Amino acid sequence: MTVRIALIGCGAIGTAALELLREDAGLSVVAIVVPDEAFAATRDVAARLAPGAQVVSAVPAEGIDLVVEAAGHAAIEAHVLPALQRGTPCVVASVGALSAQGLAEKLEAAAVAGKTQVQLIAGAIGAIDALAAARIGGLDTVRYTGRKPPHAWKGTPAEQGRDLGALTGATVIFEGSAREAASLYPKNANVAATVSIAGLGLDRTSVRLIADPAVSDNVHTVEAEGAFGRFELTMRNKPLAANPKTSALTVYSAVRALRNRVAPLAI
């Protein structure tokens, strides 16, 4: 049986995912959802990577087995919630969107109403399974530190009051809660939101974001302590070539989630 997929978004993440999925047996992207102004460019991508896919402005009400969001935070309200309410399961990549007050509850309510499930992918960070398991036994503290080269923070509040291009050493550009981080840096701090949702929540997870001219990778560190003991994980992820704000592992995480839908043995 082939799982018919509607992909929301065809930017850097969506296009990279299509490249990896184009020869997957059992998975077929049959619809790509983008704004009207992106139709022409998306048709070119679809012709090359998903020739059987329709380019549309909304998720089709029929003929879709799974919705995959890779379009940014607004797509969750516009497309994911209605799909869940119709009973279509969804995979969400823009986990940082759940920093918005009440959005996580809306997703859960929509999934309950549609008798289906929404899956949040781990994205650019590992050990989410360990963190979620540790929460069951009791977590005391969780801290996430994100370190990226200065150019990865361009177009964000990090530019206010400083010249990112002139930095000569590691500079803390934000320190606070995961909710604040994901709200201020939605394209950079999805990891912070993912860590918080798996652990202590958006308001009790500490976040520090750093611009560091000495690094070329996106460096993620998670520290957690609780009844289970203590762990510290550091990952040095290569940025996605088409978007330095995003780690390439985010794409691989999404593709893994899709392949697990059809794999006879999944982990």
C-alpha cells in the first residue's frame, strides 16, 4: 500500500525532502501546498522531483493519507489544523510554532476531534527519546544552548544593537525561556521548542543562543538532570546548504518519520 502524502511547503526543507523521497517505495507525494505566488517555481521543482504531484493552495480534502508540514509556523494554523479535524494524520517540522500560546492545545484538540494523531519530529537534535523518558521519572532541570556562526542569525533580533559581521568572539544574543526563544527566533530555535516539549515545557526550559565566528556548524547542546541521573548531549550539525538557519539533520528527521510509516521494522 502506498502512503499518499501532501507536502506543505517547497522551500529548502521541502525540496531537500523531495530529493530524498523520490525513489522511496510505499511513499508518494501527490500534492504540494504552497501560496499562489509560488506556483510557477514549485511546478518546476515538482516536475523534476515529484512529477505526479499536484501543486495546490490547500490540502486536498480527499486522497491524502498523511500531511507533512515544512512551510513555517503559519502553515500549522492554515493547513495542519483543518487536516487533523478531517481525520488526516500530520507530521509537523515547525515545532517552534508551538511557542504560541494555546497552539499545542489546538493541535491536540484537532487531533482528538479527527480521531487521528499529530507527530512532532525531533529535527536537528538527538536524545529526545531519552529526555521524554526521563520526564516520566521526574526532571529537575533542562537547558538548551544553540551556537551558530554570525551569518546564521541575520534577519533576526540578534542584529539589533550589534554588527554580526564584526563579531570577534562568541556573543550571547539571547538568554531566557524556550517560549521566548522560539517566539523571537522561530527559524533558528525549533530545537529549543522541541527540547522543551519533550521535557519540562516551554516556560521551565532554559535557553541560551550564541553567535560565534569560530564555528561553521550549528552546535546544539542539551543538559538535563533528574531522578534518572544526568546527561549532556552536544551535536555539531552541518547547515542546510539552501538555508544556513536550518540544520540538514532536520530534513533527515522528517524523511525518517515518513519512512517509518511504511517500514516493516522501525526505530
